[in-house]
Amino acid sequence: TMREVPRDGETIGEVMFRGNIVMKGYLKNATATQEAFAGGWFHTGDLGVLDEHGYVIIKDRSKDIIISGGENVSSVEVEDILYKHPAVLFAAVVAKPDPKWGEVPCAFIELKDGAKATEAEIIAYCREHMSGFKTPKAVVFGVIPKTSTGKIQKFLLRNQVGSAKAISA
């Protein structure tokens, strides 16, 4: 909307900025530059809230928001719950296409050495700690792909579940 969000710590908006230290654009990519600077502000792709003092608290990435049946689901919020499960070493949540809801959360879980968990157990654990629409509808166990610095490569996970967002990520 290009309007500042209230300083209530709850209303989510995209983090944007402008100034003389911001890049001029993407090299030889006018389309990406126009998208990134729409409305005269640099769009970071990060979603956050403003607290009562005007501080920005980053909540998620816009491409990681899952829209399930018209409800926004933060992948970070679901991942935070998953990391509290005693068997989970690494967790990542992406949108999985769904014929009824459009998208549903799909969790990728890498278990700790010697730990065991089932899909039903992980889903039940999530259901105890969050709203039903936020609960993953599918769980995939295995090694989660990471960069050499340890960052989870969500675009590969999106490709794996056939998410439409994977194409533009």
C-alpha cells in the first residue's frame, strides 16, 4: 500500500528504505531494478513490524509467507515451533500446492543423531502449539540442503514440492 504501518508491534509490512547509500539498481537488469524500486523505495523482501519506539522487528521474508485458504502463515513461526521438538535438528517450512487451500505448509525435518519421529507425531506436536491452519500438512524427513555457510536452501525445497513460488524464487 506504500503506507507506514502503525507502531503496534503487530501489523506486518514490507521493510523498505531509500537514501544516498542505496544501490542505483541491478547491473543490466532494468526489470529487476524497476520492481525493486517501485514507488521510489527499495523493497527488501523482508517483512517486519514497528514497535512503539519505531524499531523494526523482522518477522519473515515475503516469498516465505504461505497463503493457505486466505490465511497468511509465517514459515518462521512454524519453524520456531518445530525447533522446540526434542528430535528436530533442522527444520524448514515451505508452501506446498493444495487443491482445496491453494497452499499448505510442508515441513522438512532433519532429525538429531539417534532421534526418531513420525510425520503424525510432528503434526500432532505442531497442532498442540499453534492454530490448525498453520500446522504442516506434510512432513518430509531427510538431510536439508544448505549452503557452505549453513543457510538452508529453501528454493530447492520449494522445487521438491512443486511450489509455484519456486519458479520466481
